[in-house]
Amino acid sequence: MQDGGPLHPGAVDLMGQVLRGDIGRRDFLRTAAWLGVSASSASAFLGLEGCASPPSVSGAKTLRFVCAVQQISDPATTAWIEASNLFRNSLEFLTEVDADNITHPYLAESWRPSDDLKTWRFELRRDVRWSNGEAFDVEDVAFNFKRWLNPASASVNRTSFSAVEAFETLGPYSFALHLRRPVCSLPEQLYAFTCPILNRRFEAQGADWPKHPIGTGPFTLTQFEVGRSARFRRRADYWGPPPKVEEIDYIDLGPDVATHVAALAAGQVDVLYRVTIAELDLVRRLPKVRLLRNQAAQTLVARMQVDKQPFDDIRIRRALLSAADNAAMLKFAYRGFGVVGENLHVAPFQPDYAPLEPAPRDVAKARRLLAEAGHPEGIDLTLTLGNTQGRWEQDTAQVLQQNCAEAGIRLRLNVIPPAEYWSVWNKTPFGLTYWSHRPLGVMLYDLAYRSGSVWNESRFADPEFDQALDAALAVLDPRMRQAKMARAEAILREQAVIVQPFWAEKFTAVSDRVIGHRAHPSDYFRMDRVGLA
Amino acid sequence: MALTMLAVSLLVFLALEVNGESVAVKVLGQFSTGDQRHLWLAQNGYFDPLPLRYGRWLWGFLQGRWGVSTYYHAEVRSLIAPRLAASAVLMAAALAVIVPLALALGVLAGIRQGSPVDRVVSVVAILTTSLPEFASAVFLSAIFVFGLGWAPGVSTLADGFSLRELALPVAVLALSSTGYIARITRASMVEAMASPYVRTARLKGAGPARIVLGHALRNALGAPVTVILLQIPWLLSGVIVVEVFFAYPGFGTLLYVASLNSDIYLIEACSMIGVIAVVSSQLLSDLINAALNPRLATERRAPPRRPVEALAP
């Protein structure tokens, strides 16, 4: 629709399905977007109205945002979403996934997959200029793909785009990606926080972004002090709609969210990065402060490294899954704000979720499994955790500890500082890791459980699982994909790699002067659309 | 004094530097390979004998080569100076409140032991002293930030010096240490009021003001001065709780972040600065005590005279 070419046959199919009511409107919008149908065309097909224009905002203002200001050198290897929220003001992506998980064109104006989903053609915007005055074109995109796909690359993008066989330049503003296997979610993956498009001379200039903060985005970095603050200023020559605020100040107030809430209550800041379950009641009571909520596929995963003792014994892993009371963890550690997990790492509200037979808690079975594994008197295990998202991680672990005690598993909690956790998260044999939201279950599986993935922290390697995942990635039709996902989910649960207790709702808070800010399930904020009353 | 500093510096060195491998991990990151670490250790002389390494490390520190912070990616020296200045401001403001208040209350209570004033001051002092800072910080901000909305929630001093932002941190510090100093002052005041020279003064018909200010106070100040000066190192590095709670950009927050992130050079430098602060405030307290109490001064300055009897043949 946007490129004027004929519709992808899959898109015609989808239109029939949504008219018959076989798939929901959101599934239609989401899938149509992957096929290169623009959100406005797809919305028009559904008869949805465009977004109402936001209330008027006052002009020149500075927005003050509480966020950890971390070291950034190479945005493609950053491990922190907080850091990405800084460079997202200056660096842009090929696509954008909004707070409703719908994919929109961004630097790529349109895209079309081949019928077998193995060749994707992208058209770039022609009116984009870098902040140093240079024109943006396919050379810049080629440079980024080359870096990501380099076998020596330390970026997680190497894994997430492992299906990409070749990057082909078709013209100054168009390129094609040739895939080894069909991948339906490619456009969504291009908005992962490690995928900003950097200038082609990024490496020549020393591969240190804050030193040469060149970007195509609406703001320019003007000041950057790790652990203190960062400041972005609106660009006059930005290609898109001008940002609503002139300046954004990022202020690092340390790790304690209660301190952030105090600053918001006193009107010293306008937007908080996040609010945890601990501050929820306080925030609700504050005048002039708005609590923002959003369902998100963010979760804690107590994952066991299948190649380390004693977790190389599947009976031990299964005993843990049987002993864990996921509903109790949600109720006591997260006060019920979320959805109970089924140790699948796919959320019921993700479009490719396939329901499996419930596997209820069974303490007797856990004891039996332990005895079979040669531990009739119980076993001592150590769970490492870092409270990277707040105290609720430890609360969850403590409930798990009590669950385990009932089955004779003596769980010791090794609580380490958050920053230290991220140095050992993929090394410790048994760790409680926070996984942020991804729009699709297949994306999580590709990152965390495919054999040899950079972020595969459990060292789980199962060719059958990989095959099932590939099959799911090759299916465009949401219902058909569910059937393929059921297989992959069943293998993961069968192999008992993770205890995944619950899906935690996301909270943040803003001052009531803030207009147009939404809680994004991935915490990927677009600040150029946010204004101040 | 120099000996104390040397001893503590040796402790810092032993605690943080002896295990070269762990230093290499902290500097190069967890994802570095064994080869990279070995190379780094060799380049930085970590395979030399221990005394040589200690000497080199101390010499480097004395020359101001404090290394680069792994978390802030900046020279440690350039990080510490502004943080120390900010903490000094907080410390000065806190002392400006604590010292007059504590001395006044202590003297008032100590003039007449057992009077109603004495009772009230003692009870309040005990109550406030027993309240830890993290609790009083929460209480005060619940009342003044969330409840009344009078005070700012954080004290980042982002727009320069601000008395409003200092109010709450200073109040928390004052709450926790005024009572203690007041009680110390009261105790020495009580002792001084019962001493023979005060009785003599009273018998000679001196007025109460003259007795207190001219005779008792000067002698009673010894202990409080020592305690007040002991508060200085505490205010410099022991106020981590208060600084972190109010996001105050001081020395305590720096040390806290450094420890959270295993920022080894920053931790070393902060510890050494802490040592210097403790030792120099001790020295200052000795000097002030000497000025207050001439007996101590003469004992130090002149060697004791030999007894007259010894001169006899």
C-alpha cells in the first residue's frame, strides 16, 4: 500500500481472516505491518480512526527525566535499556514498535517480504540528514548490518539476525536482506534497543558515540556525564515532526526509586524511568502525579545451566519446577499485579502464545524426583540474584525458597549488587534473571534458548527445539504459528530449564504537566512526542 | 600520625591490591579473557614482589596518580575534588547547626543537674540519638516532602548551591548527632560545676554568668571538642546513608557508587582520603584541646622540670 506495489498474498489472506473474525484487529495490524502494509492503511481497512491530535502543549521547555546515566561507547553492544533511552533521542531505527506492539515505518519507509519470507526489500526515507549535515542513505545501513553480522561482533544482534545471509544494496535508498530461513518478525527485531542506525564513520571516529554523537534523530547530545546527567537539545533541521520540548535533561539520582519518587513529588523532575511495586501505593496517593501502567511480557526467570552440576541432572531441574508455586510468587512478591507464568517464557497475551496442558504444583513429585536423583535427604542449592529491577526480585526468590523447602530443597540466596549481577548473569549455574518485554514469544526463544545464542544464559541446546522454533518463525498466519509454538513451548517445559513465575505489570509515574507519555512495555520511550503543559 | 596513615594505607593496599587477578577482572571487566588479564598484570608490574608493589603504589598515590574510574570513565582525581567540596559544604552547614545547638543545650542542662531543663534535654537527646539516620530521613521526607510539600525531595544541587535543598539533609544529620554532643557537654559541665575552682569562685561571690562562662565552660569543653572533631570524618564518609537518600552529589555517594560497581581505583582513593580526614581531624582536635587547656600545652612544649630536691647535693 505504501510503496504502491501489489499486496503481499499473505496480506490478502489476513484481510479475509480479520473480516471473518478469525483473528483479532490487533493481530491484523501487527501482522500487516510486518508485511509492509503501513499502519495507517491497515487501520483504514479496519475502519479505525487515526489518533486524535494531542492537547496543545506549551512551547519552549525543558523536560526533566530521572534515568541512570550509564557509560555508552558502542550502542550496538549496550546491555542496558536505560542507556538506549538516552541515545534513542539522537539515533533512529529502521522500524518502530509502539506501546501497543504495532510496527511502524521509521527510517525505512516501507518493506516487502517475498512470498516465502526469505527475501525482504526495504525502501529508506530520502529526506533524512545526519546531525553533521551529511545525507543519510543505504551506505549507513549497510555499515551497520556489516558490523552486526561480523562473526567477531560482541553484539547480541549477531544472534538475533543470524538468519540473515546477505545484505544487498539495490540503490541509494533501497536494500534487500536475504535470509537462510524464513523469519516473520524481522521488522519487529529491527527496533530492538541494540539496533540503532549509526553513522557510517562511527568506527573511523573511534567507536565512542558520546564523543561523536552524530545521529539522525530529533535531538542532539549536548552534555554527557556518567553517573550524573545528560542533556539533549532539539535539532532545528530534523526530518520528522518537530519535538514538543526544547531540551531533555536526564538526571541520575542513584538506584533508589523511593528517592526518584520524592523528587517527582517535590516537582523537581517530570518523568520517572520506572516505579516498582514497592512505591505503588505512595505514587497513587501523591497529588499532581500520574501513575502509568501497561501490561508487559517482562518477567523473572530462575534458569538453570543444563551443563553444570547438579543441574545437568534433569530430575533436579524437574523437581524445582514441581516445587515452585508460581501463583504464590505472584501474589506475595508482586501483590498480584500480573499474570501467572507457566515456565514457558511466552505470555498468554503475546500473539504467538499456544496454551499447553497445565502442569500444577506437585511437592510429592518433587520429593520423588530428588530421591531418584540420589538426594533422598534433600539438596542444597544456591540461587544468585541481583535485584536489578528492585526488591521484588528478592521477594520472589524468598517465596521460591519457602516453596523449595517444602520439597526438601534447601535454597540459599546469594544476593549481590545489581551491577555485579550483570557481570555474572550468564555465568552463574543458577541465577534469577530479569528478562524485559519482547513483542513476540519467538523473539524471546530466539534470544534466550536457541543453541549457541549470545544471550543463552541456560546453555540450553536442543536441535529439536531449534527446529520447532524455525518452523514457528516461518509462519505468518497467527493461528498457524500458535500450533508450531506449542511444540517449542512443550520442549522447553519438558526439559525443565526455567522456573518462570509470573509476568509483571509495568509501572511508571509522571508529573501531571506531562502530555503524551505512555508506559512502553519495553521501556523504549520516544521523547519527541512528549510535551509539557 | 604519619605512622597511622602508613599503617592504614598498607591495610587498604592489602585488602584491595594483593590479589592481582581480581584487580585485573575489575579493570578489564568480567568478559575479558585470561590472556588479556595476564598481559595487563605483566604490563602493570603485578608480578613483582609485594613490598616493591606497595612502595610503587604508595608513591603513585602520593604523586596524585590515582588511576581512572572504571564506572565513570574519568580520572579519579577529577571526580573526587568536586565531591569533597560538596560534602564539605554539607558538613559545614551541619556543624553550623549542630555545634551551637548542642553546646547550648548541654550547658543549660549541665548547670543544674537534675533540674527540669536537664531532664527534658536528656530525654530528647536520647530519643534523637537512638533514631538511625535512615529512619529519620524517611520520617522527615514523609512529613516535609510528601505531606506538606515544603522541601525538595532530592538535593542534587544541580542548579548550584541551594539552602532549600540543604535543609533536609542537614536536619537529618543534626537530629542524629546533636543529642550525643549535648549529652557529652552536659556530663563534662556537671563535672566542672562540681569542681573545687567553681566552688571557690562561688564563695568569692562571682555571678552565675561569670562562673559558667569564665570558669566552668572552658574546662568543660575538652570532651565535646574531641567528639565534635570526631564527627568530621563521620560527616565526610559516614553520611553515605543521608547523601544517597537525598541523591546529594557528595563524597559518600561517590564511595557508595564506587563500591556498588567494584570501581577499584575510586574505592582506593576514597579510602585513602577518608584516612587523611580522620587523622587530620584528630590532629586538629589535639591542637584545640591544647589551646583550651594550657596545662596540656606546657606539658608538651617544655620538658618537665626536674624536682628541686634533685639539685641538692
